[in-house]
Amino acid sequence: MEQIELPGPVLKGMLSVEEAIGRRRSRRSFSEAPLTLEQLGQLLWAAQGVTGETPRHRAAPSAGATCPMEIFVATGAATVGQLGAGVYHYLPARHALEQTHDADIRERVAEAALGQDFLEAAPASVLMAADHERTGRRYGERARRYVAMEAGHISQNVYLQAEAIGLATVAVGAFHDRALASAFQLPRPLEALYLMAVGYAAES
């Protein structure tokens, strides 16, 4: 399957961590302005990018470096650079995308998320999907707790990175699990865990 190489992440920005924390908000109104591939790549790097000498050194902490999370992105036609409409799987070790299918599923995502229409309006939605067994093999029944914690770490990274590059985002945990998994065509044993709409904030 063809892979789309992402531009390398920027490692020193113009906004301090303290400023990003101070400005961080959940924003649910998005403009129609498209994102660039550089912006999407930066957000995905903040979510699960490789930051060390091995692929298990990620931007967000993971219990025992078990890395249970897979990241998927839903886009429309030309809502992110020159990407076509579809669903893309982020490949951290290569900092690349792999398209899994080519339909614009944003309306289905909004429906699965109890009618939260901003998910259809946003240029992209980032899904965190977990393979709990990766962490469960080491930590047993506590794995589900650790994986949920990891989703929180990733979400905060995305929030702060979005602020740092002038974008808006909001985390969404309210959705019908099966409907969302169906929209993204998640392979087993991945479980949809957390969703984030990203884009430019609409002018108020």
C-alpha cells in the first residue's frame, strides 16, 4: 500500500509550553480553511511521533513502552493539503501516512458521535484506537487503566501542539463505539477510544 511521507516535525516553535497551557481551550467551531500537510504532520508527531533512538520512544508516555495506540485521521477532499478524502493510518516509525480507504466519512463520524456536527465541519478528525492486549500482556487487568491514561497524555499533547501552531481542537469521548469503529473500518482488535477534531477556529 502506498505511503505518504510527512514533512519532518518542527522541534522548536515560537510559543512556549507555558503560553500554550495558558491558551489551551476546547473549540468546537471550525472554519472551512484547509490544513497543510505540515500542520497535520506536526499534530501527529505530537500525538505518537518517535522522539528517541527506538520506535518505542514516543512523544506521549506509554506504560512499559507497550505503545497500544494506533492513530487514524479522517479527511475530506483537499481539506488537508493535497490529500484526497479518506482515512489515513499514521506510521510513527516512518512519520508517514497510509491510506486505508478513500471515502469522506466525516458525516458518519459526526453521526456516531451523537450528532456533534462540528466533526463533519472540521477539516480532519484524529482517532486514537487501542490494542489493549499489547499492554495487557505485561500488566494484566490494569492495562485498561493504563491505556486510558495514555489516551489522555496524547490528547493533551495534541491540544498544546494545536495551540502552538494556531489551530483549534476539541477532544470527544461521547460516541457509539461500534458505529465509529465501522466508519473508520478499524481492524480487530483495535478499539475506538478517543476522538479529536482539528482545524482553524471559526471567527466569532
